[in-house]
Amino acid sequence: MHFKLIITLVEDDKTEEVMRAAKEEGATGSTIINQARGEGLGKQKTFFGLSLQTQRDVLLFLVEEHLSRRILERIGEVAEFEENPGTGIAFQVDVEDAVGVTRQVRQLTNLVEDEI
């Protein structure tokens, strides 16, 4: 079984909704890194030197490769990245190898066989 890592940077008020949507599409879990900051194309807003940007979370999903595109697209829909530029981003990278995923492999085997 091959895996992809979906990395999602999302405003913290969307974290729960994004996690729920990813699980509905086949993700078996996630790792959340709180209070991340980012900078995009636009200049950051400040008020008397204090940043006005919202807090972001980094969500890491290790998912089976046949499910990854569907999960990635669903994350984008739920987080409204295209409708609201600057609110976050999600992307996937190949995972060459992983350990500690035996339970997930057993759970995903039947689901992935239906996809193939």
C-alpha cells in the first residue's frame, strides 16, 4: 500500500470541519499543529504594530494514495480556499515509506480494493 501526506494550513476556526470532511472521504486520522503563522502574496494587516491575521493550524493526513485526490479536493471545498484567497492551502506529497500504519492498512484494504 502506498501513501500520500496531505498538508493543510487552515484558519483555526475551520479545523474541525476540515478534519470531519477528510475522515468522511477516507482519512483515518490526523496530526494537528496549532498556532502556525504564514505569509502570502498580500501584505499583512497590522494595527499599531500588532498583527491582525488569524491563527492557523497545520493538519497532517497520512492517506492511501488512491483516496488522496478525493480527500484533497474535499478539504479545499470545505475550507473554501478558492472562494476566499489567503485563508489557507492544502497540498500532497509522496511518502516513500511509513511504519506504524498496520492498523490503518487493515482498515483501508477493503475500501481501496473498491477504488481500484
